[in-house]
Amino acid sequence: MAEVVRMPKLSDTMKEGVVAEWHKKVGDNVEPGDVLAEIETDKATMEFESFQEGVLLHIGVEKGAAAPVDSILAILGDKGEDIKSLLAEEASKDTEPKKEEPKKVETLTRPAESAPVASAPVKIVSASAPTVDNTNGRVLASPLAKSLAKEKGINLSMVRGTGEGGRIVKRDIDSYSGGSSNFVGRESFSEVPASQMRTVIARRLAESKFSAPHFYLTMEIDMNAMIDARMSINEVAQAKISFNDIIIKAVAEGIKQNPLVNASWQGESIRYADHIHIGVAVAVEDGLVVPVVQFADGKTLTQISTQVKEFAVKAKTKKLQPQEMEGNTFTISNLGMFGIEQFTSIINMPEACILSVGAIKEVPVVKNGQIVPGNIMKVTLACDHRAVDGAIGSAFLKTLKHLIESPVLLLGARSI
């Protein structure tokens, strides 16, 4: 025999419910305990489980629609059962309360009798007017509607409520078009397969970041003396020397004085390389490559500059050979040319350290008790704590700072 499933009263203050989602469709079998629908109340959206069993013969409230408590939510019964008489009986019940409607209208309109008759309905039905409670001036909205409005940045006072008594419910927020604005955006995206290079980068960097315990050390370096020194060098050098070339040379010398940073974690041991092969991160269209300046400590600035320029050309034309990207014992990543003042890098395995180099920035500095113009460059050393401790990394940065701030110690006739 067919049974009516009524809109449940899911909270003490609930007067109507909105069907947020149906989990069954007409013709489906329903067992006791099955989730029949999700009902939005004035406090939350809750799953409504059926207490009856049978075939879902009729849905009384469509998705997104509201209905009073105890109205027909659905009808369950035997497959193929005729429910016309049951629907007619329920419809006749619904017409009975309407006899009392004049009293309700009289009660509601009584406070406005002294005002022009046309003004009240205009305020109620106007799409641009706020929907408020007549008793306290507050906007009537369900908790779910309030939450959605907050997420979307919608002013509830500008939304017309279609729930009972003008209450704003979920469907009103979903359909709100922004008041007088007719603009409707369209979400879109594009998705392309990852290149082989990007796939390798993703795998190796993830392995490094999640296997090596990184820590970071940052130091400021005064570049005033080095700026002047570079200008002098480029007057006599066979190739134009960049700050990056000088940093590579300084790092190589710093490693010679602090060989413990030239390390790699081997699982059960730490390997300290006697040679100095410096990887230089180069950005390309598909990602990042790291060609290696081998035996950098034994090369002049001109040799370093020439090799790095060749690497950059080969990287952009995808002509770098595998052997030119192997054997690194230390890496430098320089984003100063992009205006980045400070950043941290992920260690380029298997080495234990990578140096991030920022832009040279003109700032006021204090010298001899006076504020004067200065040029500061920030460098950040990322270390694998399994192989390099804070004191070791700090000692290396202190040496690097001293070498760059005192170019005479770094640059000589044989260095150029």
C-alpha cells in the first residue's frame, strides 16, 4: 500500500525545507535507512533517511524547491501502484487551511493600514529591494544561504528571498546575478600533457624536497666594491663578465676554503668531493636545466663566462648533452635578473647545497655611523641537514661574503 513520505521537521524552528539533492529517482527501490534526499533547513543541510520501504512512485518536491513541513515529499509503494486517489486526497487536505487565510492577511496588513495600500506589495516583490524581517529589520536567510553568500561576497540585503516569508535560501544565492549587473562569467581551463622534461623535473624535485631535510641560511652582501671591480674588469676582459660569472668564481673559491659544503648524502655515508663542479640553473621553455661548469675553481672569469653563455644557447636550442648536465657538486640558481630580491631553492640532488641569488638592490645603509646609498644582494643557502649542519653552511656564507665584498682577494690578473 502506498505511503506518503512527508517533509520532515529537522529542527525546532524549521517551517519549510528545500530539497538540495535527490539520492533516489522515480522507479528506484527504497529500503529503510536509505538516504532519500538532502534537505536544507534553516540551520543546515541534512541527509534524510527513509523510514519506509517500497518503490519511489512520486516526488512531491523537485530539487531546489521549497515545501512546508508535513507536505508531501514523496510517495512510496508497490511497483505500478495507482496513487491518483492518494494525491487527490492530499490535495483536498491542502485546500482546507486556505479558509483561514483572510485572517492571516488581515493580521499582517493591520500595521500598514495608515500607509498607502500600494506601497507594501511594491516593497515585498521588488527584485532590487532588500528582503527583511518586518519585526526586527534583519535579513531573513537560512544558515546555508548565509554561508554561501559570505563565500561569494554577496550582500544578502540585495538578494530577493523566495522562501517562506521572503526568507533567502540556497537557490536564491545560486541564481543571484549581482543586482543590476548582467555580467555572467564562464569558467574554463586548458590542460596539456606534461613534457618529458617537466615530468623528470617534478619527480626529481619531489624526491629531493621530501627526502632531504632542507634548512635555509640567508645573508646580505654589500656589492658596492664588486660593482666597481666589475666595471674595471670589463675594460680589459676578452668577454663581458656578468655578476653571475663572478658569483660562480666566488662560490668555487668559497668551497675551496669550506670543503665540507661540497658534500652529498649517500645513505650510510657522506661523500666529500675534492673537485668542484658547479651547476648553473638555466630556465628554458619546458622548465629548468642545470649544465655544469666543471673544475670551476681552476677556470678564469673569461672561461667561466664563455662556457655559461654556450650553455645558455644550447639549453634554449635543446642541444645540451647529458654529460654537460652531470657531476654537479654544488648548484647556483640566480633570479636576480628577474628582479627577485630573495628566494629559496630545492636542492639539486645528489649534492647537499644550493645557493639562491637575488637581485642587487639600491638601499640606504649605515657606514661609519652615517646613512649612505648602498647596493645589497641577498643570497640564501639551502642545505641538506643530513650532510651539512648550520655552522658549516654559515661559515661558507661568511667566506663568500668576505670574498665578494673584497674583490682584491678574489680577482687577480690570473683570475680574469
